Amino acid sequence: MSYPTYYESFDYQEMINDYPLAEDFMTRYQGMSREQLRDLQNQRFLKLVDRAWKIPFYQRLWGEAGVKPEDILSLDDIVKFPVYSKSDIMQSVADYPPIGDFSGLESMAPNERPPIVFHTTSGTTGTPQPLVFGAKSREVQSLLVARAYRFMGLKPAATVQSCYGHGMINGGHYIREAVTRYTNALFLSAGTGIETRSAQQVSLMNTFGTNVLVGFADYIKRLADVAKEEGLVPGKDINIDMIIGHLGMETRETLSKAWGGAELFDWYGVGDTGCIAAEGPDHDGLYIWEDAHYLEVLDVDSNEVVAEGERGNMVVSCLFKDDVYPIIRFNTCDVTEVIPGGNPFDLPFRRIRGFLGRSDNMVKLRGINIYPHGVGVMMEEHSEFTGEYITRAERDDNGRDEMTVVAEVSVDADDEILRSQISETLKRKIGIEVKVELVPAGGTADMTEIDRRQKPLRLIDTRFK
């Protein structure tokens, strides 16, 4: 029984040509007009839609919305398709276990099935979701991460240490593939604090001369504290040039300073889609890889497109995923806004602000929308705040919703003056009063699970229990 091996299952050279990186990327897209980019997107979109119509998940989703194949003639018609989210994927898994009917694999005979890569999400927002990748789409995802790193200025023969998790989680594996296949860096796959103890992580940095850290900002910042505890001085014993991670809404200055002035770069993507957008060397927003993704920013309630500069949910269609698990109008439930205007590189790609919170993790308190991931940056004007915190949403016996912000500080946690000052700051920036509790450094670690998770928890919501 024969079937193609991984690299035989798609045209590798064609993929490299279609999704260039480094100098080829700039040569291809610098000076390209938005109209030319739209033509390219349109070609890839129609191929993507043709593949999706063959998959039961989309036949059901689109059929129930009354959409027929002849209704979709160009990318302009994408608005006719309904938006879907993780809940729809998980319903598919429940109805067609164990991996659902959204990948396109279920109708294939064993000898017809192409090589696949299988992982799951981390389960940060609920039950882990199956993630299925075809060889072509997996390689494009990896290439787009490497494109981001090289666009940012990753030096040749850098030493990159990754704090992304492994196991069933997609993150660590996919970053390893990106760096080892599409850069010439030495790659240290340290993983999370569970996989490689934090003290050992900083020892690895010192031993092998790590100069680039990649991962989630919260844990990378924690490692700077561990380095000091181990007698290693960031910026002297460990010289980090770049930190490439998911910076979210946390302060950049604190993280950079913790590692001796390292240059910071943000990027955005989710497990299903891979890298969607990345910060450039101009440090002015994240460039959307629009040759690979069609990104819509839609109103959280109406799913209507919002104007540039206004916030909404990121809804993405992956123009390259025409093999396994096509993605068309997937609502990430992550909030951002598009930055108006051009860019200094004369690229046709739009830019976004990056991750500004989750709409499905938003707390509505007395008419005010509060994004827990945005609370930390509000407190950064207080030098005593360490950057670590968690929010608690609670409902009292009278049915009134309250929020408490538990913040770590580097001074006496009983300092009532500081607590009052932070409370006033939050009231001014949020628009309503929230409760504030101060705890010593490390005091929120058990609640955020920062030493055990890729993404620390920022909200404990007990209102509906």
C-alpha cells in the first residue's frame, strides 16, 4: 500500500515561491499596490473555497446559512459566509469524535490520506481543541514565523531559546520547525518551566550563549528574576539581543529592562491559523501577512466590519490552507484594531495594534467592558508594581458584580497609600471603581499558574458558579 511521504505530498519549491521570506519577501512585495495584492488574495481565496465545499463541516455550516457555491464569485463575496468560532469546531468534535469533520480527512481511505501533523490547543479557554495540519499548510505556517523573525532582524547564526510548550500543544513544535527549517539559528527547545526547570533554563542561556528568547512575555519576564536568583546578571552574564514573543498589552519597558535592554518584537497568531501578523523593525504595529491571510476586524456584537482605528474581533481566513482543515471566517475572539495609513517599507500590507484582549473573556461591569489582559498595563505607572496580577470577578449576595485586582508589589503589601493610588489609577482608566489587593512578589503565582502554563491566567470568574 503506497502513499506519498511528507515532502512528496506537495510542491515544496512552489510553496517557497508563493510565500517568500527574507530578501525575496521584500523584492516581491515592496512597492506592490493594494489592488495587485487583492488580485493575489482573490486567486487563493477561490481555490480555498473550492476545497472547503468538499468538506462536511462547511457544507453544513454554509448550507444552513443558505449559501450556495454559485453565490461566491470573488473575495468580495466572503461576507455571505457565516462567521464561526471554536464552539462550532468543538461541536463538530462532539458530533463526529474524536477529531470532528472539519479537516476533510474523514472521507479518505487510509491509503489516500496524506501525511498530517496532529496537535491540540493548550485549553486556555476550555477543552483542548484538535488541530490537524496538512504538510503544505504546516510548512507555510512555519515559514511565516521565520519570515517574521527575519523581518524583525534575526541575526545569522543566532542562538534562539524557546520557552514554548511541547507535549500535545502545538506551540513548541511549530516554533522549532520554523527556526530549524527556515533560519540558520542554533535552537534550544527548553519549553515551559514544567519541561525544563526555570533555574535550568537560565543555566542553558549562560552555557550556550543564548541571545534570542522566544515565548510568552510573562514567563520570559519571570526568567529574568530567576537568573538573578541564580546569581546571573541579565545584560552581563546573559546577553539577550531580542525577545520575540506575545507581548499582548503588558508593558514593553519593564520586560526590556529586566533583560538588560533587549529589543522587543511582538507577533500574533492562534493555533489553528499560525502566524497572522508580526511587528517589524519600525516598531509601529504588526504587519498582517496578507498574502497568506485575509483578516477582517468585525464588531463584537454585529459582526459588521469596523472602521480602521476601531476595535473588534479578528476574523481570519487562511488563504494557504487548501489542503487539510481549510479556515474561512474563523472568529478568534481576540480583539484588535487596524492602524490607518501606510508604512515606511512601502509594503501593501495593513498593520494591527496586536492583541488587545479577548471578547469572550471580557467582563461587563456596570455597563463598562473590561478586558482582564489590559489591566496590567494600566498599573505600570506605579514603579512598585512588578507586572504580575490577576483579576477576580465576583457576584455578591445582592446580585451585584464586582471586580478585584490582585497586584504584586515590590514594597510592603500593607501600604495603604499605594493601594489607594493604584485604585485611583484603575478607576480613572477603566471608568468605574474596582477593588485592589496588594500582595508581595510571587503572591499571585499559584493563581496565575505562571510557572506551569504558557499563558498565565488573568481572570478568575466565579459569578456563574
